[in-house]
Amino acid sequence: MGNDNPTNASNVRSDRVVTNSQGNPINEPFATQRVGQYGPLLLQDFTLLDSLAHFNRERIPERNPHAHGSGAFGYFEVTDDITDVCGSAMFNEIGKKTRCMVRFSTVGGEKGSADTARDPRGFATKFYTEEGNLDWVYNNTPVFFIRDPAKFPHFIHTQKRNPETNLKDANMFWDFLTTPENQVAIHQVMILFSDRGTPATYRNMNGYSGHTYKWSNKKGEWFYVQVHIKTDQGIKNLNNEEAVKIAGENPDYCGQDLFKNIKEGNFPTWTVYIQTMTEAEAQKLPFSVFDLTKVWSHKQFPLRRIGKMVLNENPKNYFAQVEQVAFSPSHTVPYQEASADPVLQSRLFAYPDAHRHRLGANYHQIPVNCPYASRVFNPSIRDGPMNVDGNLGSEPNYLSTAKSYNYTQASKPIQQHQEVWNGPALPFHWATSPGDADFVQARGLYNVLARTPGQQQALAHNVAVHVANACPEIQERVFAMFSRVDKTLGQSIKREALSISPRSSSQQAKL
Ligand code: NDP
């Protein structure tokens, strides 16, 4: 028989006798209760109704965005001492290993969409540390499209479906990105339309914090930090035509690749680095340290190796361990804090809110999300739907004078020695930077692409085949935007786009 502890969720019978949801053995799997041989079915047939009703409720809301993804378990191992930068326990000893879970994903597509879509990839890691769960909710690109968080729903809508046609829509897509104040996205758009926009596999791509974080050491010194998780398998991309072909032939190509390689013992690994910056250095930057559309120069802020990540265990159950895994940048540990980057600040709220919606208020009780290496004790966090961990039994549900409680404030770092913010509430809208500032790094990337033969041409081609689906007015805005990066780039895109979708003379006359 199964486990007889009523509070234990793993109540599966070991004798494999099939039951209904209430543990009542089923006599025959496909029999229904019927009036006579040919009459209607009976409402009393709980086994049938139980099964049909549960089937109707199998799906939970898919993530919006990042609905489609794959995941695996593994560990992070410290390879270098960084206790001068970060006091988190997971870094306190060279060789220390922390179990982790990674979920890779695309962004815009629905749960059943293709792995090889041109899209950024999510690269989210949950570390089960002794100080609680830490999530690094990163992407495979070091920058993002927006820096005003209020634009996020607008932006994502333009990457998804037209509300009328329910189709992907090149006009919506480029209308948003070419609106002058949204052209802060140009750096990310360049990466997206380079061949890095279609990684060959999840194993062959990097992860980046993108955002600036604040890490501090045990002496109270603190640093702005960016994290880079670099693939040891090497960067490998698909070209546009390969990606489109695979999307049709095997839409789960990357998920299959990840599962197969781990199953065969070919464990993918990544080397983890940080870039650090002091507050004084940040004040001298030509852009804000909180600007998610910018990278920190590798030359000025060299990468410093901190550890290694290994994925060596496939999930046993996709729904339980991947569909239900819940990441948030606000799930953090002592000595690792969010910076004032406004997009990051908004994510601190939005992610747990998404989980409460998708999984319920007790999403932290789902095994994959349990901080099992630290464990939870909070007498006032009680009840709620799907409470399955015993709900702290008879423990008072407030801080009772009859009980004792332990706190760790004394040793927990505080941020009062960090930046000081002061001022009235302001309507802050982070539109375009003066002059060409938002195009400088995009141009830098265009020069980086020149180091690999054919990559500048691939960028122009990848934009051209996409924008060929837009109307002439939007196309002209796209050509003009890429011409601001480089004149030849704009011209190459125009030449190819117009050769794919030539304009009629009346269309031409309207421009
Ligand atoms: P570096 O020459 O030191 O670094 C260039 C970096 O460009 C590489 O290390 C690589 O980052 C990245 N890169 C190479 N090919 C591509 C590609 N096809 N798509 C996207 N990124 C690519 O120069 P800087 O640090 O001075 O940066 C110059 C430009 O490089 C920037 O304008 C930026 O656009 C781009 N870049 C910089 C990154 C950074 O963190 N400094 C990261 C990514 C891009 P990686 O090693 O992470 O793969």
C-alpha cells in the first residue's frame, strides 16, 4: 500500500492497483455504468466523471511569455574565490556544489510552438542554496528591447498575434520597434536578427544577466555586477533557412537535443563569469548602469571566472518539474540584490504574480519550487488553495508570545550603506537618449559581426526576409533605422526585401 501519512503529497500506491482519485480500486478500466445494454449512462458513475472532469482541468495557464521550454537539473560548482565580491554561502568555498534546475525557453511562441523560432531564449536557473532558493532569470542575450517597464505588455503583444487575424504580424512587429522612442531596442534587434537569434541548440548558447545586480561582500563593500554564463560546447547557430526548415520538420528539436544528450551522459556545461563595476566607475559611464539596452565593455570590465554549471539529470516528469517550475528575480539570497534598473524592479513583482496566477498562492510548496536546502518556517503564511505541506499544523498563525522565534538580522546584510535615493514621485519615461547614444553599441556589434565572414550579410538577409512581409511604409522605417547603424546595412536590407516583395507603382507613388 501507499504512504499512510495524510499530509504527504507523494501518496502513490506501490502495488499498482489502479484506483479513482479517491483511492477506490477500479474494477475494469473502460467500463461505464449504463442502463441496460444500450441505454444512457448513470450520473452515479464517479469513476467516469472523475476521469473526464480531471482531464478537462489538466492544463494550467501557459506562461505569457516564455510558454515553450525545456529544463534539466544539475549543479553549480565554485571554481574561483569571489568572496571579495559576494558573501553568499553558495560561493564560500572553492569546489562547493549547489544543486540547480535550468529552464530554457523561447519568448513569444505558445506552448506548442517551434524551438528554432527567431526569438531571444530564456535561460533561467534555480539554485537550491542553504540560504534559500536563488533564481537567476536570464536570457541568451546581454541586452533587452525596452528599458521602460510599462512598455512590456505593448512590446510582447507586437511579437505575438494580431488581435483581428490571430496571425503573427510583421507590421505590428516593426511598427513598435521603429517608433523613434522605441529604437532603444536596436542593439537587441541586431542580436535577434544575427544568426544568434536562432541558436542551434540550448547547449550551444550563452546566458546573460542583462540587468545590473548588486552583490556585496561580508565587509559591506558592494559592486554592480553582470553575470555571463558561457557555453563550453561553443556557440553554434542555425541560419535562417535551417531554422525555418527544422521548425517545420521537428519543432521540438532543441528540447529533444537537450534530453537526448543528458540521457546519453553527454552533460552540457557552462563556465560562469562576472563583470564588476564600482559606484564611482558607474558614474563615469557614457550611459546609465541601469540601462538594460547596453552592455559593459569586456575590455574595461573584464570577465572574471567564478564557477561552472553542469546539467546532468533530466526531469522525471515534465509537467511537475518544468511546467510548474517558478522562477523570479525576487527569489534571492543574502548578498545578491536587485539594482534600481526599472525593468528589473518591475520583474520583481511580475514574476511571482504570474506564478500565483498560474500555480496558486502556494506555488512554493510544489516540490520543484521548494527551498528544500533551507526549508521554510513562517507562521503567518498559511492556508490558501492547494496547501499540501501540512500547513504548520497547530502552530499559531501569528507571532505568539507563547512561542519563541529565531531571526538572523544580526548577520544578514543590509543595504543602508549602498546608494541613497531621494526625491519626489516623478512621471519617469525613459525615452530616447540624446544624439546617437542608443546606436553606438549596435554599431559596435555590427563591427564585431565583420570578424566572422558572412555574418553581416546574414543579418541583412534575416531582416530582409522578415520585413518583406510588412507594408511599404513600415518597410521604409525599417530601412531607415538600420541605415542609422550602417548605411550599407540599410541598403542591403532594402535591396533584398524589395526583390522579395516588389512594389507596385501606386504603392511607390504613395511613399
Ligand atoms: P569585445 O570585442 O571584447 O567583445 C565582443 C563580444 O561580442 C564577444 O565577446 C561576444 O560576446 C559578442 N559577440 C560576438 N559575436 C556576436 C554575435 N553574432 N551576436 C552577438 N554578440 C556577439 O568587445 P566589447 O566588449 O567592446 O563589445 C563590442 C560589441 O560587442 C558591443 O557593442 C556589443 O554589441 C557586443 N557584445 C558585447 C558583450 C559584452 O558583454 N561586452 C556581449 C555581447 C555582445 P560573448 O563573449 O558574450 O559571446
